[in-house]
Amino acid sequence: MLVGALLPGTVTACGPGGEDVTATSRQVHLGADSHGVPLLRAEVRDTLPHDPQAFTQGLEFRGDSLYESTGLVGRSSLRAGRPGKPPAVYAELKAPLFGEGITLSGDKLWQLTWRNGIAIERDPTTLAERRRFTYQGEGWGLCHHRFSGRQQLVMSNGTDRLTFRDPSTFKATGSIDVRQDGQPVTGLNELECAPDGFIYSNVYPTDTIVRIDPSTGTVTAHIDATGLLTPSERSGAQALNGIAAVPGTNLFLITGKLWPRMFKVRFVAK
């Protein structure tokens, strides 16, 4: 049964800094349909504090350390430390750069920018910048994936397309278009290449996460993450954004832009 859908059209929002953030959406289904795409929900197992001033754009674990990138011009940052605690290391991203998704690949930490066309390679321990690479178009989400023994980065740009990139040179090596029942699923935002082999993506500007088969681009599940914040918390918050697989578990840590809390969740049948 189709529980809900985003109607075709364009959704526009402005961040606190006045930045215009636009995503075009077409038929992003929020429920299992006649073709049996499973509908899951985010079952909360624990909550942790989150900086309510953090405009979250990327979230990823390495061991016990949680890496988070934040956006907005003049407020973009990268931070790392124990989840729920003040960051142990912190790096600012100076204007005019607008920070976006991040991922770790070996001894490299990659950070995207939104409309600046710049990817930054950093030291994952100190967060110090090493090199910059350029790319065409917008940068939204990023994750590191091993497919058929090959290491690759996976990048989103707010459309239905995921681009594969070389983890050493950042050069594009291919792409897939994400589909459900032959229809594009757009607004793909923050990405998590999870140990189960799937890619999990926030769908901007909804509280939905989609699970994607990276070999075909097919959506294999929808995850409903609505209702995590209280009404008072929600009034000051923006879109759900940020997914990190918790190492050694079947749990994920999720949060959003300007959210006061993070949620350790398990994705279960709804």
C-alpha cells in the first residue's frame, strides 16, 4: 500500500544563513507499494546529545571516533571525537566554502563542498588539509564502498544520480541512477556505505532514508524516521541528515541539521 508520496515538483528551503537549498523530487514513495519495497522504521535504542548549532552534512564512524561535517558559509566545520561528547579535534572551513559530505578511505578523509566544486583531502587524525581536487556540479553526500574487490567513493549531488570516484585521485569512474519501479528517486543527500553492502541515503528534505543496491541503483527499502524529535525540538530543527553505521553492531546513528539530539537506531519492519 502506498502510504504517502512526494508529488513531482521542486522543494526549496533556506538555511539560517540564507542559503537557498533546492531539490527536485519525483515520486519518492514513503511506503511499500505493489512491488513490495519494504517499509522499515527507525527503532530508537539510545539517544545522545548533539550540537544544535551544527548544520549536519556528513556523519561517519572510525572505531570509537565519530566524524561530522557541517555546512553554511562562514559556519562550516569538521569535527571528530567520542559521540555525544565535545569534539577532540576541530577544523573550520573558511568562507566562501560550504561544507558537505565526508568519508574515510584508508589514510584519507575526504570532504565535499556544496557549490564550490572542491573536494578536500584531509589527515584523518589531525583534520589538517592536504590537497584539493575539483569536480563539476554540486557536492552533497559521500561514502566509501568496496564493490567486487574494488575500492571506490560514492558521491551524491541532490539528484537521482550517484557517481563513483577513485579514492586516490577523486576522478569519476562511473555512475548509477537510483530508481524505484523505473522512476527516479531524487534528493539523495548524505550517504552511508554500510557493512551490509547497501548504500543508505537521506532523501532531502524528508525524514525518509532509502536503502540502495549499489550494483543496480535499485531502492530495496524505505526507512521512516519521522517523530524522533519532540514538537519543541522540531521547531528549531531542519531536515534529517546524517547516517553512520555503528561499528560492530547492526545499529545506525542518525541526526539532522540543527538537531539537539542524535539517535542510535535499528531499522526494523514497520
